[in-house]
Amino acid sequence: MRRSGLILSVLFVFLNVGVSVGSLAMHGHLQSPLYPNPYPANLHKQWDLEVPSGYQLQISFNYLDIEPSVNCYYDYLMVLHSKKILGKFCGRNSTDPHHPGNKNIVSPSNRLQVVFVTDETNSENHLGFSAFYQAIDIDECSSTSLDPDSRCSQICLNTLGSYLCTCYHGYHLRGDQRTCVLDCGGGVFKELEGGLSSPGYPNSAPLGQNCLYTISVPPGFQITLNFSENFQIEHIQHQEPVCLFHWLKVSVPGETPKKFCGNKSPGIITTNSHLVDLEFHTDGAGESRGFSLRYTTNRVECKLERKITNGKITPNFPKYFYRDYIYIRCDNGYKLMMEGKEISSFKTMCQEDGRWHLSLPQCQIIDCGEPKDLRNGGINFLSGSGNEYKSVIQYHCNEPFYTFNQANKVSFTCTLNRKWKAEGNDIEEIPNCYPVCGRRNVSLSVSGRVFGGELAEKGMFPWQVFLITHGRGGAIVVGEKWILTAAHNLEKSSKERVKSYVGSNIVTELLKSEPLPVESLHVHPEFKISDFNNDIALIKLQSPITFNENVMPVCLPEQDGQSGNMGTVSGFGLTEEQNTADALRYVRLPIVDQQVCHESLNKARQIVPNVYPLTENMFCAGLPEGGNDTCRGDSGSALVIKNNDVFHVAGIVSWGVDCGKPGRYGVYTRVTQYTDWIRKTMEEN
Ligand SMILES: *[C@@H]1O[C@H](CO)[C@@H](O)[C@H](O)[C@H]1NC(C)=O
Ligand SMILES: *[C@@H]1O[C@H](CO)[C@@H](O)[C@H](O)[C@H]1NC(C)=O
Ligand SMILES: *[C@@H]1O[C@H](CO)[C@@H](O)[C@H](O)[C@H]1NC(C)=O
Ligand SMILES: CC(=O)N[C@H]1CO[C@H](CO)[C@@H](O)[C@@H]1O
């Protein structure tokens, strides 16, 4: 507004000049009549000179020769302005006291009258005068001719033909183009700190003002106002509202504006905002000296809503402000978790709204996950829990049915790399639990001194299998998936027809359970039904048996049974001839010398033709007096020998001539001949 006002006034002046130039000359020439010849007598001639307004008229003489006389009494040239004589001239040259010389005469305005008067003679032939006049610019600013109502109140600028008024800093020119009033100042303050005050402060503020100031700094900064002590805004006593005519209103977005007046400085106002509007208002009366303030800003603070346990915040400052970054790292053994998910690193920035752009994560203890299951074994925590860092676990096998190989470590620790590590060992593989063979988990009520068909107690022969193929037979558990039997039991049988039952001594109970599903049959390749040589076969099960006190494997033999050694044979066929048993029975029988057995069989061959030849793959067991023996239905069952409390399968019930007759012995497959074949078959299948 103020600037455009200035431009308007300049245009206005130019307009005046333009008009004047059109009708009035800027300069002119005048001379005495007849010049350059002597002037006539009895003259009274007047020139009314005028130049455009806004200029002064200046006249200068380039020649003047008028009869000299005291006070130019006879002839003279007179210059007047509004009847006021500016000069009266006569004389021949500048030595004459009334001669104008080189002096210019300037009119106070744009007009001038020149009068030339002569008396009745010009006897000395004076030539008269020649003069120029021109418009010269008035210095209105220094001129005292301007009437007081036209003078500039502050700064006057002289211009060609006119003048301009302007104001000191902090003031602006009013509509009269002449007087200056105080500026409201300010407008928008964008610096992070600064000051502002009401117009005229600390002198009286102009009346009828409504000055607006806005402090606007970037979001993320908060403005604090610090009002100076010297504060005075008109305050009408006992008038409600108190700040009725003059006031300072402070507005912060989202809050009710506050009005201030009176003599008490508001002091410090913490706005918590990056935008503050101030309105200073005066009406047409009263007096206020106003206010002055300095404002400062500080960055918004982001608070840490909680401590980080088991972790570190960097950098570590007492407070964090807008644009600060923090990093969080967890202590060794802890991991960064955010919203239930693990993150690899964490960094967050304090935002302009005083919040972190990401909320703080947790440091959670690392864990190694569930340790691997140990088949036929279990895990105990030696220390720690939840699979957490530094927990120590110990594997154990389900004793007494399974056991580790001695070399294996059984303790594992949850390490920093989140893996279970065996102590003092780089191996992460867990050990295996191997079945314990040749043991029984029963305390027998009798010492087993009785020979012959005794009923077996529960768990006494846990390796005993009840086998049904084309008929009833027996078999021997030798591994988790392996059953040993006589080859002739599987003669003309398919794996589907082979039904194996374990876990009880009672046939009717066994038959209530599901038979063990068979995967494959492995009859010794050199078995011949014609001579019963190599009467040995393996049955592979589809899934491993879990051993317990009722089912356990027997050990394979390390060495041959010597003649005279006592063996024990169990079986479901072991009773008087022709009768099959419901309960498992057993007999203890001595191993018979191979030569004695030969002879026994030779004798039998005299009565019974086609008695099979006795080979080195067979041995005999039994009592010379007969009575207690194995018989049909026992085929495939084990003859075991106990050695250091461990039972080994020495023989498989194979064949015999009659059952329980004196001088006759049962014939058994000599298992020591086949341990390599058994191990190879089990490894390869
Ligand atoms: C407020 O201003 C006064 C004087 O200008 C100064 O002494 C004082 O320290 C300031 N207060 C704050 C909090 O800035
Ligand atoms: C049988 O096994 C259990 C553990 O399952 C054991 O406590 C018990 O002593 C064992 N008994 C015999 C006679 O070995
Ligand atoms: C055969 O076993 C029975 C027990 O069932 C026993 O009484 C008998 O003495 C045994 N016979 C011989 C000859 O050892
Ligand atoms: C310089 C000059 O011309 N001076 C003359 C002025 O007039 C007087 C007579 O009035 C002469 O005597 C001067 O010589």
C-alpha cells in the first residue's frame, strides 16, 4: 500500500509538468525596444513573465546599459514579484552600484514582472538591455516558501518541478502523501529467534492500529516468548472484559487465544508450538506504550517411553530432540525384537511431532530353539530354561533299554550363535541311543535251576517273538527292525503271510495285538529245505520296535558255545508232543559235543531214513536221558547262553528226530557261523 502510494504521487507530479509544458515556455528572451540601438524616451513598458508551475523563474542579463542616476531616478529597469521589488537597475557596467552585473534574479514563484521606464531624453544614446529568463527547479525541500501544511513531516525529496515526502524506517506515508505514521512492523517472522515490538515502542503507539505479527518457524521447533519488563497497554479498571479497547492477543493453534493488557509484563510464555500469532490493537482513543518481546525456539523433545533392558542406546544423551537419531543394540546374548519379529538393527529419528518415527524395540534373550529330539531318549535342563542362551541340556537314553556309545558327549550348551554345542566339542550332531541287548528287566522269583518246560515269567525272554507263517513258530528280536528266525519257517511264505507278535508270554494276548508289519524277508541264500543246512533268515520290519521290559533284543554271539555249556531255550511250542502251548515256556539244556551228536544222528538214521547230515553250521543241545527238549512249534526260537549277565543267541531251533526221546538231541543253527552275514544283511537293507 505504502509503496503504491508513492508511485501514485510521482505520477501526479509528472502530470502537472506535462500540462504546464504544453502552454508555457520553459525559457524566453526580452530586450529593450530598438535594442541594440539606443532606447526611445518616455517609455513605460512591462513584461509579465511566467514559466510552468513547480518551477521558479530566473532572469539573467547579458547586457544592460541604462542612463545611470542616483537611485536610478531617471531611467530604470525594475523586476517585481507580486508588487514586491526584487531589483531596480541602471548604469553602464558592473562597476556601477545599480548595475546587476552577472547576478541572476530568481523569483520566489514561477512568475515575474519586468518594467522598463525612461524619461524624456536619451542624449547619451544608452542601448538599453537584453535578458534571458528560464524555468529553474525549486528546491521545495529547503524552501521556506512552502506553507506549513504542505511540508513533509519527515523526509523531503526534491524532484524536478516538485517534491516527494517519504518516511523514516518504521513509518509509512499516509494518504495525504505528506505525513508519516508508525508502521505496525513485522509481518511474518521466520527466523529461529528474533524480536518484535509494537509500533512506537517504548513511546505511545499510534491509535486506530491493528498490527498482526506471525512467528512461523519450521515444525519440530517450539517458540518461547520473552516479553520485556516494560509493558503497558491501556487497561480500563473494573471493565469486563478487561482488555476492551487496547490489547495484545496471543494465539497458538488449537488453543484459546489470550488477551493481555495492563502494566504487568506477561514475562515468559512457552507456547509448545511452531506457530504463534500476535495481534496488537488500539482503538481511536487512549494511550498504550505497547510491548516488546524476544522469542527463541528450541527443538521438540522426544521422550524415551521406557528404558532398554539388556541393550544400549547410542548416543547416550540425557534428552533427545527433533532430528536426533538413536541406535539400539542389544547386549551379547540378546536379540532385537519389534512387534514380535526379530530385526537385525534398529535406528529411529525424533520427529517434528515429538514422537520417534519407530517405537522402541525390545532386547530379548536369544534362544537355540527346541533341541533335536533324541529317539529313545530324552532331555533334561541342567541349567537355564526355555532353550535360552547359556542353557545347558543333557541328553539321556531310555535306560535300561537304550544307551549311548561311551564316546558320545551328552551335554549341550546354547551358545551365542544360537546353536546347541556339545561341551568341549565342535560337533553339533546329537548322539544316538542304541538298544541294549541281551538283558532282561525282571527280577526272577526263582534262580532258574529247574530243567525243562517251565512257564516263563513276564519279561524273562523279551527277545521272544511269536511267529505265524504256515504254522506256529518262533523268532528272535536282534535289532530295532530286525528279527532272526529259522529259514524253514519262511519256506513258501510271503512277507504278507508272516505275522510277528512281541511283548507278551501269552499267545491269546499276543493275538489280540497287531502283528509287526514286515518290510522284507531275507532267507539265507544257501538254505536248502532238502538238507536244512543254513537254516537261518532275517525279517526286516517296516518300523522300529520301541524296547521296554517286555521287548528287548538279544545279543549276537561273540564266540561259539562250548559243549557242556548250558543254554536256555524258550518257545511257545515247548510242551508234550502234539500239544501246543498258550504260554511261553523254557528249558535249560546243555550243548552237546559235535561227535556225540553225529553218533546220535547216525543211530537215528538206522531207524528213520533221510535224517539230514549234521554240518558245521549246526550243533546239538539236549539231555542224553531225553524228556526235556524243543519240539515242533519252537522252530526259529533262540537258544541263548548267558555270559557275564548278558544273553547271546547261540542257536536257532532248527530240527530234530522226534522230541524228548532219550539219546536224541535237538539240532540248532550255529549262529556264530552267520554273524557276518547277519550284520551285512542288516547294514545293506
Ligand atoms: C528474557 O529476557 C530477559 C531480558 O531480555 C533476559 O534477562 C532473560 O534471561 C530472558 N529469559 C529467558 C528465559 O530467555
Ligand atoms: C527295570 O527298568 C527300570 C527302569 O525302566 C529300572 O528302574 C529297574 O531297576 C529295572 N529292573 C531291573 C530288574 O533291571
Ligand atoms: C524236565 O523238566 C521238568 C520240569 O518241567 C523237570 O521236573 C525234569 O526233571 C526235567 N527232566 C530232566 C531229565 O531234567
Ligand atoms: C570597464 C569599463 O568599461 N569601465 C567604464 C565604466 O564606465 C565608466 C563611466 O561611467 C568609465 O569611466 C569606465 O571606463
